[in-house]
Amino acid sequence: KAGVTQTPRYLIKTRGQQVTLSCSPISGHRSVSWYQQTPGQGLQFLFEYFSETQRNKGNFPGRFSGRQFSNSRSEMNVSTLELGDSALYLCASSPRTDLNNSPLHFGNGTRLTVT
Amino acid sequence: GQQLNQSPQSMFIQEGEDVSMNCTSSSIFNTWLWYKQDPGEGPVLLIALYKAGELTSNGRLTAQFGITRKDSFLNISASIPSDVGIYFCAGPFPGGSEKLVFGKGTKLTVNP
């Protein structure tokens, strides 16, 4: 079974630009979550989607957005990039939304560098 | 926000030694998860714990779900060089189980 696939692996953007990251979940998994990982803040929850609906959102500004398609694939978008957005963006999938019974499985992430 | 307190922050050990790390919280968790992250890769699930007092093994790894439901431990026996990486504890956020809250990680270095 293929794991969570994220594209691209690396991105370099300049301040003010926008970026779109893509995630394909494990086959059969309908819940997709996004996390930001930085050395200072660790892993921080961005948002979670299930059946094309955003069910939960973390404490990030409105420049961070996402969506999920009918085939469960997901994209996240960051507009008006800032230097502080440089991070590893991780996508994770799960069969269900209740993580008490179905743990998250992560992709290898997209490393975004903003210059 | 909700955080998990993970310790130690880093460990430097010799190959063959046993390792122990732990995670505590001020809130009760119904599930404890342990992940390992290698450089340039995403976290990989090592062990999932679902019941207070549960002790679960995965090869040389053993993890326990604390009886108070506010802590968990991960032990690695007879460490080898490929155990190098960052180990994270995590649990579904008590206020909303659709998201995980993570510890800051324990960075393990194994000297051959």
C-alpha cells in the first residue's frame, strides 16, 4: 500500500509570493491533516479535512488555507509568503477523524524556504 | 496551547545501551502515540497505546501508557546506530480528537 505522497519535496519562494502544496493520502483514508514543523515551534496543527470539509483549523493566519477533493487528495495554499513561513509542511492521513482510534500516518513533507 | 512535556531533549549514548524517554501532560489523554523522524523525512508511527496501563512492544521498542493517563514512556533496548533520530510523543488533542498535539521531541545520537 503506497504511503502518503507529498509534492513537491522542496520549494524556494520569495516574500510576497504564494505557494500550493499537494498531498495524496493513503488509499482508503478520508481524513487529511496538515502540520507545520519548525525548529522553534515543533509540530503545529494547521487544519484537517474529511469528505471535502474542513473540520478543524489551527491557530494560523488566514493566509494559510486548504481544500480537499472528492478523491481525498488535498492541497494547502499559503499566500503573501513571509520569511517565518519557512518550514517543513507535513501532510498526514487517517481512515477516520477520531484519532483516538486511528492514528495519523505522515508523508515526507514539503520543505519550503522563503527568501 | 496544550503541550506535551517530553524529556530528555537530547541523548548521547553508546551502541548497545538502553534508552528511556518520557512524556507528561497536565490533561488526560485517551491515546498515546510515539513517532520517530529521520532527517529529511516525515514522522513514522512506532507504537500506539489505547488503554491506561497498557504496555506494548515493537521489536526492541517498548512503550507504556501511564496509569494516570497523563504520561507515557518509551524504552529502546540494545540501541543500534540506525536508532538515531528524533522521537516524538503525541496524542489526540483533549478538546478535539481530529488533531494531534506533539511533544518537542527527544534527539537520540548513538555512538558506534
